[in-house]
Amino acid sequence: MTGHPFTAYPFSAVVGHDDLKLALLLNAVSPAIGGVLVRGEKGTAKSTVVRSLAALLPEVTVVAGCRFSCDPAAPDPSCPDGPHESGLSGRPRPARLAELPVGASEDRVAGSLDLERALTEGVKAFEPGLLAAAHRGVLYVDEVNLLHDHLVDLLLDAAAMGVAHVEREGVSVRHAARFLLVGTMNPEEGELRPQLLDRFGLAVEVRASRDPDERAEVVRRRLAFDADPAGFAAAYAGGERDLARRITAARDRLPGVALPDAALRGITAVCAAFDVEGMRADLVMARTAVALSAWEGRAEVTSGDVRAAARLALPHRRRRDPFDDPGRGLDEERLEQALSEAASESDDGPDDDGPGGGGASGDGSGDGDGSGGGAASQPAQPGAPYRTRLLAPAAVGRGGPAGRRGRTTGESGRTVGARTPGGRLRRLDLPATLAAAAPHQRERGRAGSGLVLRRDDLREAVREGRESNLVLFCVDASGSMAARARMRAVKGAVLSLLLDAYQRRDKVGLVTFRGEDATVALPPTSSVELASGRLARLATGGRTPLAAGLRRAERVLAAERLRDPRRRALLVVVTDGRHTFGPDPVDAARRLAGVASVVVDCEHGPVRLGLAGRLAAALGGTAIRLEELAADHLAAVVRDVRRVA
Ligand SMILES: [Zn+2]
């Protein structure tokens, strides 16, 4: 993007952030490392550092007029703008940074193929997307944790293969898409699923410096930059040139760097000690160590390179449960132990995971059930989570955000019918299209075996998939619920539902009521970690203002409808149905009648008052007993069968 008025902050002017800078530079040297995930709170200049990287990358030479940035020395044979003649001269341009906005459509990312023209005119009309724009440069995704799963999958696939592939009903286009993938995220806004986390080569945690002098220098430079961006950039031009030259030199050196057996053994020992899944971590660590060696101008990987590579490649790959904090650093002691064991083993042969494997089980066993202390003033700790049955809105939604809960019509999912497309054709339904064309073949003068298709024959598939919902919990924390064992079971149930919401990528919120009022313990968020923390600390006791709880839930839902109108809500009321304070809850419940709701009935003991059932009726929802919440409960199965029938 030459001549752009925007001046990026120079990379060499960034104060601190050593891990982040190193991770980016190593990927610039060796894109095979697989990109960087940058985690950190707001206001830590994550984006500034990432955006400043592109200026350091060597220029690329591209075939003139090719929208896919083919290298004239080795044009992509499948280039949609090709085939290019060999021996073309190209023009150099700076490496690009393509930025993926969080609301981007799949077409915008992967490119779009005009299927109508392909079928009726026989031409492949392909509009390049961001994957093409990022080829031979950087693809930057801010708030990658808020991106739809299928888009993240698509990005990571392209990044891993170096190829973008768009296929629609048998018409396919592929083009080269090799880029350095960088994602940034604020963990407070929700975690990336572990499966996706693992596919970023490196991960770094970014924090603002706690050193006043360093902070002062950050502010000083930022003020100078804002006052005169061009002058500031000029002052750092020398530093930028040096870094750019060093990247080029390291790239040249990279293929010659040796990875001695001892270093490789160190890598595999560390990966085994940290109990990482599969072999990806070992490969990423090896590539990172080699790139670091090249960056430092060495010809051979050292144990220091291995140690540094572990700190960048492993923190997001440790086995952990979803409520664990992936931002937690690496256990340095275990790292050193694994490295020294690998070193002392020297020639001991391939004795797989002797000491390392055994030591790994010590982690995360601290959860126990924590009930040993039993200090009376402590809030009841949640019981162990279990897999819950699926609670979801009964009605089929219309195009909510992609997820795994409520049923919705949309662009993905299984085909449930066919229709004439209203606007541009999205998903061809081939059998329906053929059926529409078949009766008219003779009148259209068909000769031979070729089918004569016309535009108005085209039918698109109607699909039904799953959407992500807002699950708002409204939890009774009053005295009637506060029998300690009971509250443990209730908290365990809500925790299980939260875990389920995490896996289905829902937004969650938590309203509680006790005493004389209700509180929003957690406003709707994608961070299930936050919700589980609030739940564990939730105090209980006092009277039961059920109506107040429902009214508070109503207000939260109304605000959220304005903020995020496409997302449907599911209200989960966890209560025994009693109310001992405030107005009659039935009126409050009726006001919520348009919202999909489930009442989890916590009534206990032989006398069943059926209050929760009455509440569910007023809400227009269903009631299930706490004991029925587990996925393997027989009654749940029976109920599901009945509902489908
Ligand atoms: Zn090309």
C-alpha cells in the first residue's frame, strides 16, 4: 500500500514487549512456525506492534496485473488470473498487511465464486478475498476470539496449507495463500477454543509494563509520534532498516542451520514433560529454535534456543480444563528439569517417556472437592461438573450467529429443502436445479447429452444449522436454597451448564436473587471463566424475591436485544419456585413470555409443591428437575424423544 497517508508506528520504536517482538520476528524469518496469537488486556498496544511488522518484511516481486500476487519467478500454476507465461518481469511492492475485520463474511475472507456465471456461462468468475490480499505478507485478525469458529478454521487451514480453496457445488478455485497469521485477543472477552488455540504456532501474553521509567518512555514516544508521525518515523528509519536487513539475512541463513540430536531430544523431552497432545508442539518448537538460531546468526541450535522456543510455543498447548487460565506462564521448574534430564540421558537411546511422563500428572489435581475445610462462612463450592442435556429454544431461529445450540436457518448446516434464490445464489441445490431444468430440454432445443441450463432453473438449498445463543441464568440464592448440600448441587448444575455454554460458544450472563433484591452478578459476556468465578463466590441465604429476579432478567435481556439483536436468548431460571418477598412472580413471569425459557426445578424432599412447574407455565417455557439435567438421565432421553415426535 504505497502512498498511503497513514504512517505506522515504527517497530524499532516499541518499548518493551520483548516476547511479542521476538515471536513476530521469528515468524518473519520462518513463516512455517505458524503465526502468533497475542493475548492481553486492552491498551497494551498489541495492534500497534503487529501493524508495524509489515514495514520490516522484504519487498515482494509480483506479476503485473495478477490480483493474486504471483511471483514471476514461480507463478502459481492454479492462479485464477493465470496461467502466466514464464519469464515475465514483475514489479516490486512492499509486503502487505491485510486486516480481517471481525464481522467479515466467509466470501470476504476466502473470496467469492459467482456460481451463476460458472454454470450458465461456463466461466470461473472469482473475486479475491483477504486470503489472496495477504499472500506473501501478513494477515492480521484483531479480536480473533470473537470470530466465528468456521472462519478461524478456514484461516488456520489456509495458513497451514499455504493454499486457499473455495469450492461451491463442484466448481472450485484454489490459489496460493502463504501468509504470516497474527491474531490478537483480550481474554476478558472470551477464550479461543483449545482446539483453535493449539493451531497458532506461538502465543505470547502482553501486559503493560509495571516499571514507571519504562511507562514514561512509552508515553514520551507516543506523544512524539502523534505530534509528528513522519518526523518520528524518519528518526527510527535507521533502526527499521537494520531490522529489515537482519530478517533478510536470517532468512538466507535459515536453511543452513543445524538441529543437533541433543537439541532435538531436549525439544521432545520438554513436550513430553508438559504432556502436550500430538506432535505439533514438537515441530513448532523445532522450527522456532532453528529460526532463533538464524536470527542470532548462529549455525547450530543451542539449548538456549530450545528454552526460548519452549516459552513461546508451549504455554497455550498444555493440557488443561476450560476454566484454567491459558495466560498462565510456563512452569519454569518443570522446563529446566525436562531439559536437564534430556541432557543427562545423552546416549540412553529411545526410552520414550520414562521420567517425564510420570511427573506430568501432578498438575491441576488441586481441585479435589475442596470440602475438607468446611468453614461455615465460606460460600458453598460447586459440585463437580457433568455433561448436561441440551437446553435450547424450541423454535427455529432465522440466521443467528453460528454456534452449537439453537436450531436456525442459515448458510451452513444440513439441507432441509430448496427454493428459488431471492438475491444472489448462495448454495446451489443441484438435484433441485436439474429437476427444474429437465422438463424444458426439448423446447430449448437440446441436442446431444449436454443439459441446457437457464438462470431461472437455479435452486438454492435451504439449510438448517445451529446458532449461538445468549444463555441468561437467573439463580435463586435465597435461604430456601441455602442448605449447603443443596446449594452445592445447584452450583454444580449451573457450572455444568456454563461448561456446556463454553463448548457451544454461547454468551452467558448471571442474575442472582436473595434477600430483598436481585443483582446482575455477571452482565452478558463470552467469558465463561468469569461466570464460573462469580458463581463459586456467590453468597447465599435470606428471603426469596423471585419477582425481582425475573424483572432484573427482563431488563438484562432487553438491553442485550439492542446490543446484539441477531442473538436469541435462552433464559434458564434455577429455583425451587418459592417466593417469600416482593410481588407475585407470576406477573413478572408473564412479561417474559416471548423469551425461550427453562425452569430448573430445585425443589427438594418428598413434598413436591409444583411451584416451579407453575412458574414455567407462566413463562411459557418448560420445567425440568435438577436431577434430570444430566445428559445421561433416562427421563431426559424420554422427554427428548417425545418432543421430536
Ligand atoms: Zn497469478
